[in-house]
Amino acid sequence: MSDSTLTATSKGGTALDSAIKKAAKHLMPMLVILYFVAFLDRTNVGFAEEALKIDRGISAGAFALGAGIFFIGYAIFEIPSNLLLKKFGARFWLARIAITWGLVASAFAFVTDDTSFIVLRFLLGVTEAGLFPGVILFLSEWFPNKHRVQMFAIFYLAQPFSQMLGAPLSGGLISFGDTLTPWHGWQVMFFVEGMMAVVAGIAAIFLLINGPQDAKWLNQAEKDALIDVMAKEDSVRESDGPSGVWRAMGNWKVWYFTIIYFCLQIAVYGTTFYLPQQVAGLLGQDVGWQVGLVAAIPWLVGLFACYFFGKAANTIIRRRNWGTMFYVITGVAILGSAWAGTAGQPILGILFITIAVASFLSVGPITWSYPTAFLTGTAAAAGIGLINSLGNLGGFVAPLMRTGINEAVPTESGAWGVVSLGVFAFLAAVMLFCTKFFSAKADALLTSEKDADVEAAAPGH
């Protein structure tokens, strides 16, 4: 980086810092709300599993297929959705996504059989496709790389918030829905939580801004400082990464991080989908209000871990070493939860699940800092969409793999199915650590923890 760039960055530091703080204040709450409701609507099905079996005769195989087929629809429409977001702007497109998936999520209240359940799960994936990668793309165009992992981490806070608040909400609606309405409790849960997405989508139309140039809450100096530093980062990414949609989709680094993200999603969704049942099994109780409260504990701990490590992971060394460590801890904790279930140790089981959740929440934002360091423009839209769409197929594989292994090697606690999830976390750890051997122009710009001016202006992993 040239001396003139550093000088300009230093002089514009106050305006830049102010612009970043204002952008975080005005944009992040709405984005967190959108992902909060999205994560709630894609995972609340775990709370209705037993009720759907009893009231609608949904089989275990149909439930596993429905839980996973969400990600097939999600994967098919992910890249087109991200390219359309680039064309129409984040404000309109993210709002459209939320409104349509909310309507589909509410329709789960009217499930009648295996077929309708599977079809609606597929449509939920289709309508929600593009939200997560769209936000990742959106944030990569608003925030310099030094601050980007922190913003990713704040966005990720929607996951623990969703489960910390959503678990007792879902459990409460199921427990008390029969007495408050003529519907079953699970019907009330699906309808209410689906409508929350519709309301959030309408709010997004008024609260999101497509880019710094359109933000009325930034003064001209702040706009200039933010636009200037993002332009400098784009120039580095353009020289170091692929250009255009097809080159991005064929880039080996994009595929490398797709595999890492696939492994992460197997651990995440293999744990998340069955968390209420696993907690219920450890406690020896049916899914309901009490199980919902206990299931919220891992997400409460994960909330603090995700924010703390996301804020501190502002150098390449921290990101690589911490990311590798968190993947290893995730794998060990998942194996530990399987052992606790077999050994009849509920307290240790909850402890291991808590560690697993905190670890995979902390490593997610770090993982996304890598592709956003070398992708920009339409290449970023396509590359980020590809990583998220194929990576999220881990969410399709996880429940089917866990169910299949448990049927092939049956145990009372289903331990072997849980063990299979942890193996992929260890593979991700090895792959992330090996990024130290990658050659990238941006790497050197985030290696110094002391030179804040350089880090504020420079992209990196």
C-alpha cells in the first residue's frame, strides 16, 4: 500500500470511524432481526417433531427428509437470488425474501401428511434462498475488512438470540396453544413465527440502505471516507481474485471454502435440528416449556462467545489460529455430548452441547472473512452464493446421515449418529489451518496488530 493511501486513511480516520459506527447502528439491528426470524423458521420444526407424528402421522423418515430438503431448494436458488440482489439492491430484495418465506412458514400450520410437509420444507428453502449470502455480500460492501468479522459476528448473534428466545417461545406456544386457540399448539407456533418474518420484511423496506452514497444519516465527509476505503479494498480484491460470475464459480479457493463451510453446516444443523430432542432425552422429559428453557442455555453462552471473538479477530493470525481451534473444540464437544448421552450424564451432556454451540457460532464469522477478502462485484455475488448454497447442503446431509447411522448402528442414545457430525468439524479444522500456505496479496495487510492505520484501510483474510 502506498504512503499516500496510508496518509489519506489516517487523515480520514475520524470520519471513517464515525461512518462505520453509524452504519452499524442503522443497519445491523434490522439484519439481525431478519436472520433471527429466518433461523427460527428453519429450525422450529424440531419442536414440532413429536406433535407432527401424533397429529398428522409424519414419519421419522419424512421428517428427516423434510428437515434436509429445505437446503436443496435453498441451494438451487441461492446464486440466482444473490445476483438479483446485486441487480435490484439489498433493500428491496432482502425484504422480498423475508415476506415470501414468512408466508410459506405460516402455511406449515396447515400440514396434513408427509407429502405436504416435505413440499413446504422445500418451498421454505426456495423462498429464503439468498438471505444469508445476500447479507454477507451487503456487509462486505459496507464495512472494511478489519471490521467485517465483527459485523459478521453481530449478524451471527441472531442465531443464539433465535434459539435463546425462540426456544422458550416455540416451546411455550406448543405447550399453551391448545388452551388459547382452537388450533394445536404446533399450528400456533408455525403461524405466529411465520408472520413475524412478513412483518420484518415490510420493516426492511424502510430501514435498509443499498449503499453509503444513499445514506442520509452520513455526512459528506463520512460518505467520502467510507466510499474511499471500500474502493481501495475493491482494487486489491480485483487484482487478487476472480472477475465475473463464471470465473468465480470455477475458482479453486471458492471451492475450498465451500468444503469448509459444508463441514461447518453438518455440525451446526446436525446439532440444531435435534437439540430439543437431545436435551429432552438427557433430561428424561417431553419437549415443552422446561426443555425449551434448558435448550436456550447453549445459545446464551454462544451469544457472548460469538460477539467477543468476532470483535477481537481482526488479524490474519488470530483468524486462522482461533478458527482452527474452534473447529477442533466443536468436534471434541460433539463427541463429548454423544458420550454423555450414552453414559447417562445429563449435566455433562448439556455442558458439551453448550461448548459445541459456542464454538461453531464463533468460527462462522471467521470462516466468512476468507472469501470476502478476495471476492468483489458480481464475482462476490456468485462466489458467496456458491459457498453458501453448496455448503448449506451440509444441512441436508446431516439429519439424513445421523438418522441413517442410528438405524444402522442402533443405540438407546443415538450416539453414533452424533459422533458422525463431529468428524466433519475436525476436517474443517485441518483445512482452515492449511490456509497459512496460501499465497494472497491481502494476507500481509492484516498481519500487524500494532499498525492500526494499515489494518483499517487494508483488506485481508
